[in-house]
Amino acid sequence: MSILAIPFPTYQQAMRIISNITNDSSAQVTTTFDHQYKTGLVVRLYVPNGYGMVQVNQLAGSIVVVDDITFNIDIDTRYFDVFIVPITYPENAQYPTVVPIGEINANLDQATKNVLPYSAV
């Protein structure tokens, strides 16, 4: 799968492409490269047709980070279809993505921020 997202975007926390979602009581989501997320971030999953597990499309939940490319999300996917990656993609393919939409308000340290190297002061 080609990477169609910017690894170090100007604004973080950024959208990431999903490479796998497990069928579990707390689904484990794997991204194609370092997600840079923190535990407590609230994200929404977008899974287009062709990837299986369409039941999770547009569901949201808070996450617990496992490692640089993996996190658990509080969505029960045990009875959902299995997530699959198609062997071939059409030119206009949509990829499964995870998009940050908020955070647990006790943290309030992951709000979208500009991370450009200069100061706009």
C-alpha cells in the first residue's frame, strides 16, 4: 500500500491510513506509519467498501496507545466482518483512515496544534 499521508504534517494530530483492525472486544488498529497519537485521544474510523469490516465505518472511540503504529480503541469488533486489504486498488481508491476528533477533556494536551519550526509571535 502506498503512503498517501504526510508523515510529519504541519498540524497534528493528523489523519493516518489504517493497515489492519483486529476483531476483539477492544479493537487493535495498526497504521501504515507512526501515528504520533497519545492515550486518551478520541478518533473516528473510516473504512470504505472493499476492506471488509464496514460496520466500523464512522464509529468513534478513545484510544490507548500500544506502540508507534498500533493503538487499542474502545470499539467491540468481535462480531464484525474481518478487516482485509484488497490485492489491487482502482486509481480512485479510498483508503481506510483514522481521524482525530477530540480528546478526553481531563488531558487537554493533544489539541490540534501548528508544529511549524518557526514562531508566529
